[in-house]
Amino acid sequence: MNEAQLQTLIDKDTIANIRLSFAHYIDTQNWSELTALFTDRVDVDYSDFGIPAKTMKKEEFITLIRNTLTREGVKTQHYISNFNISVEGDRATSIAYVHARHYLPTEGGGNAFDLNGYYTEKLLRTESSWQITAIKLSIRWTEGKPEEVLVM
């Protein structure tokens, strides 16, 4: 293995860990660390979830996520898997499956909303690490009623 091949493996591992951190920071509501994963402006496409695609400041995007997921008592667990990462110089593309569970306990047991699909992200190598410049959520199917769990 030559040095370039080794660097590609390191880059892919770093990007996969960024994707895992994305899920972890959402589930632990660590909004400052989540914000640090993105460039100052990010192309966001959550149109499959009813949020029109647009470019926004990273703080605006994190506020959108935070406001959607912070109904009192809601618990989330995001599973990210099946990474397909390509690296070309200082740019990369990552496609990864997502299974997102959202649960709101109630006296009668609770309400759940599950989302299944994949994320496609574009990333840029910066001085300190890789950062996400674009994110698209593609939904394959859902179960449950999001309005019973999320802030819509």
C-alpha cells in the first residue's frame, strides 16, 4: 500500500466517523458539536421530509433540526450504516443508510415515528478536518405519524 492509498483509507474512516458523530450529536442534543461538523454555509435538501431544498447558514440548519426534535420528552436514536464514500482530493461524497427512531412516551405507552432511507453528503477537507458542505435526506419509507412525535 502506498502513501496515497493509506491517506484515502484514513480520509474514509474520518468521514465515516463524522457521519456517526452527526447521529450521536443529534441523539445527545449536543448542538455545538453538531454545528462544528458543517461549513459556514450548507446546501440542505430535506424535500422528502417536506422541507424545501436551500442553502443556509449552518446555525440555521442546526436550529431547524433542534426545533424539529426537541418536543418535551422526545427520545431519538439514529442508526447510520452501509457507508459508500468516495474521495477526490479535498472533496468527498458520502452515502449512508439511516434508520431514525423517534419516540415520545405517553401514559398509554407512547408514540413512535421511524424514518428509513439514506443521506448523501458532500464534504470538504479543511485545515483541521473534513466538514459537510451539502446534505440530502432521501426517504425510502416511514412508519408512524411524525406530527405525534416531532414538532412539525
